[in-house]
Amino acid sequence: MFKNVVLLIAMFVFYLYGTVWLLKRPCANSMEELYRVFYIDFLRLKPEHVEIVKLTDRELVTISRNPCPILKLSSALRMDTRHTCKLVSEIVCKYVLKHINKNLVFERNYSYIRPYKDGCLERIYLKPPTNL
């Protein structure tokens, strides 16, 4: 029970941070700008900690190798990052990205996540246009 309370507090704090950060009304007119806005400005990662695997006009794929607070928390609580990252981080990342552009989709590859791999693989892409 203690572990779940700690995770809920972490999620709440990250949600609160995301909500306050969104007051700046960030925008990104390209995937390259989205990289800067989301990874550098919002997540506060250093460019050397984010490898851009793929960058097109509709898709951004990255591997993050930053000192991650959720990874540290998961280790301290002896919990699996495949669970903790989904609960604490993924929900907030999707929330923030939807406010930047409602057509953005965020996916994290839970088969390529620390500590099981050397980094965390994420994909952000624009939903294909729908023909009515």
C-alpha cells in the first residue's frame, strides 16, 4: 500500500508540474520543434541525453538516457519501471502533448525501457488525417 501511495503522489506532482508548465501555452509547428518543446523544455532533458532515432515531418522517435527520477523511484521502491512509468509518466506525457497538439500520439515501448535496456524508446507521431 505504501508503494502505491508514493506512486500516486509522484503522479500528482508530475501532473501538477505539467499543468503549470502548460500555462506557458507552448506550441510546436514541426516535429523538430516538438523535440525541443517536449524533451528539452518540458521534461528538462539535456540534448546529449536524448538520441533522435527518427525525425520526419510526422514522427519523432527517441531514446532517452537521462538521470531519470522515475527510474530512481522505481529502484528505491523495488518496483518495475514498466508499471511505474506507465502510471506516473505516460499519462502526464499524453496529457501535455494533447495540449500542444490534439493530433499527437505518444507511445512508449515497454520492451525497450530502463533498467532492462540502455534507454527508454518513445515515439510521438501525428494521427493520420481522416477522410470524412
